[in-house]
Amino acid sequence: MQGRHHVGHGIQCGYSASTSSHGIMERMNNVQVYDPAKLQPPTGKFNAIVALSDRDGGIGNKGTLPWPKLSKDLEYYQTLTSFTTDPSKKCVNIRGRLTWEAGTAAVKSHPRRLNVVISSKMAKRPEHVHHIAKSFEEALSWSLAAEDAENVWVLGGSNVYKTAMSSPLCHRVYVTRVFGEFESDVFFPEIDPEKFQHVRDEALVDTPFEENGTRYQFEIYERKPVVQ
Ligand SMILES: NC(=O)c1ccc[n+]([C@@H]2O[C@H](COP(=O)([O-])OP(=O)(O)OC[C@H]3O[C@@H](n4cnc5c(N)ncnc54)[C@H](OP(=O)(O)O)[C@@H]3O)[C@@H](O)[C@H]2O)c1
């Protein structure tokens, strides 16, 4: 249950009650989640992406997500974690074994992805897995050395995020903050406000959405520059 009650501590989501009227939300549902003309590949050695509950940082429940399907969030996740400027290059996606097993066939088989799974139990590479790593460090060094990779994403789960965010090479954490209480058995660790700050990216929408009664919004936390 690590990370429970920590998310948002010191880092506030910036959600404004004045934007929560249902009419505005409905109009927001027609908004694209990104501007294709402005989208740039992520900078830094690697980035992480997560959807979490604003109440307790819940990210998973019984091997799946705690909330009903959020199609705009899925579009955002799919776009960012497979976007390259060079069409011959790919995005490395690093996941723990359970997150890999929870993924859909469409996510696993995407041609622009190189899939790295962290596991001590996987003996044989399943279909669409490009590398099995015994540790996060091994996963990262394989990913950073992969010749056909343009960028590297960390996709969870809980311990993998924790180790990733403790690395100075983790540039940004892309958070989908889902408003509400959901039954969860896996939680996101603290985003350390000493190390990360809330930033905006002009290519990405950060206004709230609502789908099937669930409200959520996209936020970006970026590693603070090191003061010499
Ligand atoms: N909301 C979101 O954005 C989001 C993102 C990701 C996942 N999830 C959800 O979270 C749940 C899965 O996450 P989880 O935290 O339970 O599991 P996980 O991190 O995906 O997988 C855990 C497994 O990964 C391997 N592993 C992880 N860290 C390792 C390390 N440092 N060294 C060696 N092996 C390591 C181990 O595999 P072996 O047992 O094979 O050794 C471990 O049992 C699911 O419910 C999923 O849907 C949600």
C-alpha cells in the first residue's frame, strides 16, 4: 500500500471547482487530447505515465484499472507512448510483469513499441516482448542502448514507478488524475515535490474531461533543474 495518501502531497492538481460544471465538461469531451502540429517527442532519458485516483493514488484493482474505460485517457496514453518523430524509430515501453499481463493485445502489438518486461519468473519471451529484464536498472540500460529507440517510457506498476522516479534520469511524470473513490489494491508512490514540479505542455490538453460520470484531467510533473 505504499504511496497511499502521498499523491498530491505538496503537489496540487490545480483542478478548479469553477471548471466543473457539467456543460463545460461535455464540451471538453469534443476536445482533442493533443495538438498534432505541436506534439514533440519527450525529452530526457525517460519519462513515466500513469493514471491515478485523486483520493488515494489507486492505480489498479484485481489486475486491471480501478475505473471504467476512459477513452480520451486511452487515446492520450496510446499517442504519447508510441510517438516518434522518426518513423523508423520506436518507443521503448518498460513494464513490470503484472502490468504487461494486464495490457490489451492492441497495446502489446503496436508496431512503434519495443516492449521490455521486468520479471524474475519469465523464462521465455512471450509474443511482442523484446526483452525480459531482471531489474529496473537492467531494463533501463537495455532501453537506452536500443539502437532503434527514440525514447523510453515507464508504464508501471507500483514498485517500477517508485524506482523510476528515484532516478535522476526520469524527466517527466505524465499523470491522468481521476477524480473519485475507486476500490484499489495497487497505489502510486509519492511524487516528491522537492524533485518534481507541475508544468504545462502546449501540445497537450489539461482541461478536465468527463466520461460516463468519471471526471479526470491530464497533468505533467517535471524534474526540477539541479541548482549548482
Ligand atoms: N493506472 C495506471 O496507470 C496503471 C499503470 C500500470 C499498472 N496498473 C495496474 O497496476 C497493477 C499491476 O501493478 P503491480 O504494481 O501490481 O505489478 P507490476 O509492477 O506490473 O508487476 C510486478 C512484477 O513485476 C516484476 N518486477 C517489478 N519490479 C521488479 C524489480 N525491481 N525486480 C524484479 N522484478 C520486478 C516482478 O515479476 P516476477 O514476479 O515475474 O518476478 C513482480 O512480481 C494492475 O492492476 C494494473 O492494471 C495501472
